[in-house]
Amino acid sequence: MRILAPDPPFTDEIFKEIFRLFISEFSGLADTESPYLTRRMKILENVAALRCSVIMVDTGCQDLVLDMAKIFFSAAKQGLQQCVHQAMLSIMTQILNEKVTQPLLDVIFRNLVKEDKGGAHKLAVDIIQNCAEKLEHIVRIFLTSCILSKDAPVNEHKKPHHKIILEIFQCAPQMLFAVIPCLTHELLVDIRLEAVHLIGRLLVFSNLRFGQENQILFREFLKRFSDKSAEVRIAAIDAAKACYIAASSGNVAQNVLKSLEGRLLDFDDKVRIRAVYAVCDLAKSNLSSFPSELILQAAERLRDKKISVRKNVMHKLLDLYRDYCEKCSKGTATINTHYEQIPAKLIVLCFDKDCESFRPHNMGLIFAEELFPSPLSPKERAMHWVEFFSYFKSQHVKALHAIFSQKRRLQLEMQAYLSLRAKKEESSDEIQKKICASLRKMSASFTDISKVEDCFENLHQMKDNNIFKDLAEISKEGTTFATVRSIRDSFLKRIGNKHQIYSFCKELSTKLSHSLFNWEMICAILEVLFSCRNELTHYAESACDLLLLVAMAFPSLFRGSEEYLLKLFSEDSVLINEKSLQMLAYLAKSPCKLSINFSSDVYLLLEQKCIEGTRAESKYAISAIASLIQSPDDKKFAKLCKKVVGGLHDNHNIPTLLQSLGLILEYSPSMYTSYDDQFINFVQRVFVSPEFVSTPELSPSDENSACSFSCKLKIYCLKALVKSCLPTTTARDRIENFLKMLLDIIREEFTPITICENDKPYLRLAAGKSLLRLATRWDSLISPELFRTALLMARDSSYIVRKSFIHKLFGLLKKHAIPVRYACAFALASTDCAGDVRTESLRYLTEVVKEQRGVSVHQNKTSNDSIVEHPAYAVLFLIHTLAYDEEFPFNFCEKETGSAEFWSPLIVMLRELVEIEDLSQTKHGSATSSVSILLGIFRAVQKAEDVIDSGITHKLHILSKIGLLMVKELDKHCKTSDSPRHILLPSSYYRLSRSERKADECCQLDLITDTFVKRILKAHEPYNQQEDTTCSTITERVSKESAPKRQTRSSSNKPLFGQFVSGHEQGKMKKSSVQAKDVPKKNYLDILEKDNVSSCGSAGTKLSSPGSLGLTNEADSRDLKTISSKDTMSTEDFPDCHLRDCELEEDVGDCDGNFVKRPFSSNKTEWLPSRRKAREHWI
């Protein structure tokens, strides 16, 4: 080669030929298998060492320079030795130091921004690093033109200039000092989306130092979180997530996080979802350092207006909570209060009415399958359950109770179905009907009921009995989590994943299993409770609450935990409180009997709570004792009753002892005959003795305070008397005398009572509630006078009395414990001066009428007398109560509107009945509609008269005519012909008229026209829609409504408690008692004969008018459904989901009296038969 070479000096053309020869050899560098590779490498090194590339630039070989650069980058892709790489870098550096051209720069940029970060990229990076100072000027000009100049000629690298900036920032950031501020311009124009991505990556690569160094640009970047474009806001969220992962400390990180927080409330649902995802991902990346308060803010999106947002947030939070539980299990995280609130946020979705996926049966499935990682042990699951249950409030407990209840119903129905299937050999139509009904009931536990019914039918047709054996095993209470998983896998394997009902069977097996909560978790909780039995911690309280809820739904899950229960209840500890005793009472009375040995230790502890504990503790202790001994005449009851009565004489813990005594007499009525004298004497002492009167110094100083201690004792005595009267074996005369006593207390006519003025409203309230409680069993014995008095408590002068009374009344009506006629009180309270009382009354009335309407329609199919059950029947009692009002108006002139307030209760009641009828759209015939029944009632009343006071009859006729016209006005399409011809009226209130109407009465009735009714209806509208009157919710105030008149009848000739005691003595002499079967039955014909009314038709008296009147026994005026002893006790003993309440009956002023340690007088009273020395103080 040297022989053929030309002699120097060389011309430019010769140089070009030489360089072409070099370049052609360099192109072979990519062929690593070539035998000439080492020679080519040597040539490359020599060219670099001799700086031949400088001659190339000097001779104007720019095209050859570009070709050589391209060959270098192409060869670098294959991966070269370090010496070759250095030689290429040296040559390129020499060229750039001599002259920088845009085409050469384009070649470098092209390889710099390639996705493949191989040898070519590394060569480009090294070139820029070596020539940063030389390239800075031209790079700045190029990038600035890309950013600022829209009219500049399009360059192939103008579009990806963000990538160039990003790459240069990583290898030679000093080159960009003059370029970076220009990026602010891009954040304000159409390409700001790409700019947000770029700045986000710049922040990440610099560990957020970029934000500190370029604060103006950073501030503009933060503004993009509120950009008008949703895409830009989403890009900013993604950038914020990457930034915080890169560095979570410093002002820049906090500013980014704050901006991210603001997007949780973005107006675009996609942006809100992305913000929640970012927050959850950041929390997962670092549980310990991430501000967990932000998690709760993200969880608030579970209440988002968009269903899609709620669904996405739910799944993301579940994923986060699983990750948190897994890290807690591994020890890399500790219990965090904010993360433990996630299940509480999730379970509220049960109340979402817009989405089927959030119904309790689906949420139960989610909690069972997706809340915890599957490998998590039962002990760890139990720990988390207790922790997050401590954040449950009443609505959360209600939702969890609904999940438990639906799960339990499905399990019980499956057991019933499997037992029916076992009788398949005894095939009959009756069994097939029961099986079909059972399948339909189970289908109600799923979202798509019709589809699930078909799946159940397909499952029922399967011949493999092992499938149904697996279903029975899955639902057993004693199975462990591991066993359930094994059986479930076996069950699904038998079905086969190709089968059309495979997914249904998968869901069914989860719903049937105890994968949500099982006996292993209960044992784990009880074990922890026993270990901390001497310290009442927040964890222990939550554990007791949770166990109580589980005991209410799944008492059988406590099988296997008897040993822990015995340990827990065998010795006194701080954990033996209201909640634990309530749990024991539930378990003791449940059908699934536990193998608990009622040892002397457990009994002694329960007995101690009956005497030394609080009222709530004694309530559940007595219930547990009654359930465990299983006999009301057991000697243990007798001994306990003797101790309780003895404690009363010693003035020891009186509130609790009265609670215990009342419950003992309720569970074991035979105890009353042994201790009646001592009991009544003590009640006399409490009610009458000056020893139990509050002094002005000790009485409440204002109406904001609760009642005095002595008033509480009187209330507790009333409660005990009520409980003693609840058994069906109670003597009738004793109940009647007690009812008269309550009437006198409500009317404040019980003059021997010693009570201060401030306590009178609380005692009236207690008497009213006692009356309602007695009505659950003895409503047939409540006289019209007492009933009216009870209703008028809704218009009591005390705000506290009115509000608490209607609340108590609503609770009993919702449970169907008392007849619907008591709902008239809500209509009377609808004109209350207090806005909250008025609003609550209307809401209560609407709910009761709506629910009772459905019940009456259902009962109409099986009973011809369901009209008495209909809510419209309550109008009979409302007009009877209004007729006895002393302010009854008689002015019916054309311009009279002042009486509209008096007619308001009737208007409210009729409006509600007519509106409910319009909403229900029933198809059961006109005879069952509210409107037709109301027409029949009003027409019947016009032919009747008051039983007691004939002077009231004219008022009843006025009310009935006004009511009749109101109904016709409210329902323009009603027809009188549709009304029932036979209306049964309660015989203790009404009877057929025996005399003709007087002329003046007829004239007055003629004044009542359609015009008058329209006028009062119109006058009622502004009153009904008026703004709430300012009325304190704490202090008592006198209502503008007329309070029941307190007549001053003399009681001087009435012996104190004489009727109550004498009634009992007569009962002992006659040995007569009233059983439930002795309550007066329906006997319409007998009553008609007794009232000298001729009978035409089945149960009524046909009159000349289209309406027909029939008279019934007193029993017909109330709910005809028999309320058994068991039903009534269940109504009061253990209300659903009152986990954090002391006692259902402990309402206003009924807080536990044991916190007051008031001294008793040591003076003996003449009423006490026992002369024991009274203790000076309560212990």
C-alpha cells in the first residue's frame, strides 16, 4: 500500500480519496467476525492519534465527516471494544472542536434520543459531555428556536426536542441553563401537555432539585394541576406521583403533594380517579412516611356522585389495605389508625341505592374475598377486625349487621334446602313447592335474581351428591379457613371451570362459607381479651363490641370457645361490663346451645352484677341467668330475688336493684306473690316520703339539666312496676289500677306524690312511656280517656317530653309492638312550635303509614277484618281525640280561617293517607284503598254517637263531615260507591245514634260546605310550609299548642296506692288472673245485641245510608295480631345494633343512677314493714 501511495504534499482531492479509503475500512468495524478487524481498529487508532479528522475539516470534507459519523454510530450499535470507542470519541471530539455544523449535530441528536440505549447512545452522550462547552451555544440556539419560534423551518428534531433536553439534562445539564427558563412558554401554549411530562421527568432526574433551582418554572408547572384540559391535569398527577417517589422530603415535594391533594375534588371524574390511584400508589410505596391523612381524603371519593369513581376507588383502597395488612404481617409496617379506617369507609357503600354492586350481599362478598390477603392467618385477621371495628359508628354497625344477617339467612335457607333435597326420594308436589320456594329465597341474596334462579335450578338438577355434601360442609361453623378453602376447591373442581354456572357456584360457595368471620378469629379475640382482662383498653372495648355483634348474628360460631368464655366470666375483671354481659345473654338464649357449665363461679359473678353493677349490667345479667337456668321457678331466682329485696331495704344501689327486681318479676312472675308487699311499700316510700324529694340546692338549676336523683328513683320504680305487669299471668285488676295510677301521674292529679316542679315533666314522660310499654301487652285494657291522655303527650308543655315521647312511640310502631292507632300522636305533634319536633313527627308519620299500608295489604289476602289493621283506621281515634278538645271551634262562617290550626292534625293525617295511596298504586281493589276506607269511616261516624258523653257526638259529626269533604277535595277521583259498606267501630268509643239530631245541630252541619273545607285546606298550606320556629333543642319551652288540661279533681279520698294494692289482694283472694287468651275476642253479634242494635249482614248494621256501621269489642280497636310473650320480650330485651347505647329504655333523664352517691335519711318511715337500719350512704 505504501508503494502505491502518492508522494506528499497531497492535494485536497488526494486527501479526499485517502479519507474515503479510511471510511470504507471503518464501515467494516461492525463485522466483528472479519479477519481484518484488528487492522481496521489499528487504522482507526492511528487516524485518531494523528488527528487526521482535523485535515478532513480543513479540506472541506463535510460530507465525508457526516458519513464517518454515521458509520461510527452504526458500528457502535454492535458493541465495540473500549479502545475502539475511545478512538471514535477522540475523532468526533477533534471534528467538533474544529467546526460544529447542524447536520453533524443532527446525527448526534438522532442517536442521543434513540430508545435503544446501546453503544450508539453511549457514544452520543460521551461526545456531548466532551464537547459541552463547544456545543452549548449552537444547542441553545437550536432548542430555543424549537421552544419559542413557531415560524422556524421544521427540523426533524424539532418535534422530539423534549427528549433532547431530557438527555442533555442527564449528561451535561450546564448546557441548558439558558434554555430551561424558556420552557415556561411551553406551559402556556398548546403543547403544554408534553411540557408537563418533560418537567416532571426533569424533577425526577434531579431528585426535585430542579424545582428549587427554577422556581418560576416550577410555579407555572404547579398551575397545570388546575389546567382547563383534563389531559394536562392527569399528566400533572402522573408527574406528581413520580416526583414524590423520587424524593418525599422538602418544600418541592410538599408543594407537589398539596397540588395532588387538590385534584381529589376535580370536576372531571377521570381526573379524580387518577388522583386517588396516585395517592394509593404513593402510600403503597412507603407506608411509614406517606401522610396517611391523605388516604382518608382519597377514601372520601367513595361518596362521589359518579358510580364509576366509587367503584374504582373501592378497588384501589382494597388493594392498598391488602398491601398494608401484608406488610404488617411481615413486620415491615405497624398498625396505623388511618389505614384501619378504610374498611369503615368501604362498608358505608352498603347504603348506596344507585348501584347494585354495593348492596350488602355484594359488599359481604368483597369483605370476605378482597379485604385481606388470602395467606393472612386468623389471628392477624382478628387483630385487624378489632382495630378497624373501633372506628365503626352506628351507620357502619348497621351496614355490617345487614351483611351478617343476609349471610345468615342464606346459610339457614341452604340448610333447609339440603334437608328438603334429602327427602327427594319421598317426591311429592308439596316438597317440590318448598324446594322452589327455598331456591327463590336464596336467589334474593344475589344481584341478578332471575339469572340466579336459573343457576340454582341447574345446580338442583345435578346428580352428584358430593356437590351438595360439599355445600353442607362449607357452611358448617366449626370449619377452619384452610378447611373451607380445601372444600371450596373440591366443590368447584366437581363443577368444572367450563360449566356455565361455575362463576355462580364460586360466588355461592363464598357466601355460604364463614370466610368473613369464623370461630378461629373469635378464639383469637377472646384469648387477647383474657390476657388484658385487668385493663379496659380501647382495643378491649372494640373487641367486646365486635363479639357482641357476631354473637347476635352467628352465636353458633362461639362453639369451641367455651373454655375462653368460662375463663373470662369466672373471675371479676374490668371486662365484665355491659357489652360482655349482653354477649353472654345472647349466647345463653340462642337456639345453638353452648356447652357452658353454669358453674357457681359464673353464677356468683352474674349475681354480683345484679346487685352491685349498673342498671344495664343487671339487665343482661338477669337475662343470662334466666336463659341458662331455663326455669323461671328455679331456686336461684328465689334466692336472688330475696337478696335484691333485702338490698332495697338497706338502701344499697337502688337503681340497679329496681332494674333487677323488675326483670326478675318479668321472667319469674311467681316471685311477685312472695315479695309484693315489700315491693309496693318501697315504691310508696320513694313516691311519697320527703326523704326522696330534691331540695332546691340539689335540684337542677335550669332546664338544661337532667332530672334530679329522687325523680330518677321514681322513674326506676315505674319501670320496675311495668316489668312486673308484662307477664300474661298478671292479675287484670292490678293492671287496671296501675293504668289509673299512670293516668293520674300524667295529669298531675296524683297529689300525694312528693316531687319538685322541675322534675314533673320527666315523671310525666316516664309515665307516658310506661303506658306505651304496657300497651304492647295490655292495649285492650287501656280506656279511651287514658288513650287520649297518652296521645296528648305529643302536645305537652315540655319540649323534652314531646320530643322524647314521639321518638319512643316511633320505635314501638316500627317494631309493630303497639297498634297503629297510636300514630295519631304524630299528627297532633305536626303543629308543634319546635321545627325539629314538627319535622320528625311528619317523617315518623310518613314511615309508619307507609309501612303499615303494606302490612295491611298483605294481610288483606288472608283476613276479612284487615280494615282494623289499615293505617286509615287510626283516623277514628284522631277525630275522637279532637272532639274532646276544649278549644273545638264552632264558627264555620265564610271568612273564618283562624281555626285552620285546629284542623291541622286531621289535614296532615288525611294528606298523608291520600298521598301514600297515590304512591302505592295498589291493585288490590278499591275496598282496600285508604280513600275508600276513609269515606266509609266518616259516613259511619255520622251515624254513631259517643259512648260516654253524648255532648261530644255533635263534634264527632262535624269532624266526620269535614273529613269526608277533605278526602273528596284531596282526591278528586274518589267515588263514594267504592267505600266499604261495613265499617267496624270500637265499641268503647262509638255506638249507634239513639236519637235524632237537633235542629240547631243540623243547621250548623249545613254550614260546613266544600267552600269552607277548601278555605281551611288553603289556610293550612302556609302553616304547613312555614319556616321552622326557633326553638331550643335542649331547654324546655311551652308549646303554643294547647296542653292537656290538668283538672283538679280531689284525691283526698283516694288511698295512696290503695287501688294498686287492693287489686292485688283481691287477686290473691279470688286466685283470678288474666291470661292472654282471656283478652276479649271479636264477637260482633253479641255486642250488637248488647247495644240493642238489630243485625243485618255479617258483621255490621245496615243503615239507610250507603255506609254501614258495626260495633266491635275493645280488642277490635287495636292491632288484631296477637302479641305473644316471647315477641314482646324480644322487642325490649336486645334491640338490634344498639352496641354503644346503655339501654333501650334509658331515654331522657334515664341515665344510670349509680354515678350519683346521694345520702339517704336515716329516719325510718311508718310505711316500711322492715325495721332494718338504713345505710347512711349508697355504696
